[in-house]
Amino acid sequence: MRQLPIYSVETEEKKVAISFDAAAGADDTDQLIEILGKHNVKGTFFLCGCWIRNHPEAVKKLYEAGHEIANHGNTHADMIKMDEAGMEREIMDTHEEIKKLLGIEMTLFRPPYGSYNDQVIQTTRRLGYEAVQWDVDSLDWKEQGLEPMIRQVLDNKNLRNGSIMLFHNNAKYTAAGLDRILTGLEEKGYTVVPVSELLLEGEYTIDHAGRQYPTTPTK
């Protein structure tokens, strides 16, 4: 059976998660923290090792503001082109960077480019991580304009309870549109939580679309 990461979570609660991938600049860090704080929202930041080394103070700011710190590999390389040892290095080098900087053990991993195969997922889980993707893509990296990005999220056909949204920390319009996106989500009745708060604990299954379901106990 094909190994899948988690794209979304089955839940009756009107909860969604917001996530940011960080592999490039850090100019918008303070603004993102400010806007998320204004809405009392904690996000999940998937950080590359190269970004951590270049912007250690930004990492500390995110962590001290209460945001979830997660793993996005070390060099933002496509992991399906590596052997298992290479995959392990990509994950664990970043794990050790954060452990050294913040003293925490990360548990969530997002493969760069969203690129994975069975071995990537198996290696991720063997190392004690959960592999997490997204089902609502802001497409902020395409830089198509402020309004298109906002509508891409709020009018997304996949947006529902348990959705995981993808943004990039330094895309052109992300910080400018985040306040309106969070307001729009609130108006739709959603509570925005970190990814780990959305994920199910205990036994679960993942369907063909990557949606995480609780395993029904046998009677």
C-alpha cells in the first residue's frame, strides 16, 4: 500500500491549521508574528536548516511568540532523489539545529516541494516524525497579486473542518494578506490552530486523499 503523509484531518470541530514554509528570507517575520498575535493565532513554521542557520534570531522570535517549530529538511533538496541515508541526514541535521538552538524535539516534517515517495514517508516515521502536507494551497509563491491570494484561500473548494493551509513566510503578498485571510476564516466560524493541535492522537488511518481518520475501535 502506498505510504501517504497527512493532508487534512477528519474532525467535527470547525478547526483548521495554518502553516508556513521557510527556506528563503526572513524580512516579514516581525509582521507575521504581529498579525498572528492580533488574531490570537498560533501557526506552524516548517523551517529549513539553511534558514535556521541564516536567521537564528527569527527562529527564536517565532518560538518565543508561541508558534510551533517544525522540520522542512536541511537544504530544501528533493528527497525522492536521495537514498535512505541522505533522507535521514536531511531530517536529522535540521532536528539537531533546532535542538541546539531552542532545546526542543520537533515531531512534524514537511518534505521540500511537497515531494515524497514511500521511502521518504517510511524514513520520516522511523525517525519519530509525522509527515504533513496541506489541502489548501495559498499559491502565495506564484505572486499573482494580493486579491487572488486571499480568494485562493477563502474560496478554496477544499477548505473545510480539518484543513491544513500552506503559506510561505517570505512570499510577496503573504504578510499583506494574512490579516484579511484570518478575519475571513473567523467570519466562516473557523478556529485556527497549530498543526499538532489538529492532528489526531492514537490509532488512525489515512485515506487515499491523505485525510487522517480515527481508527474505529472494534467491538
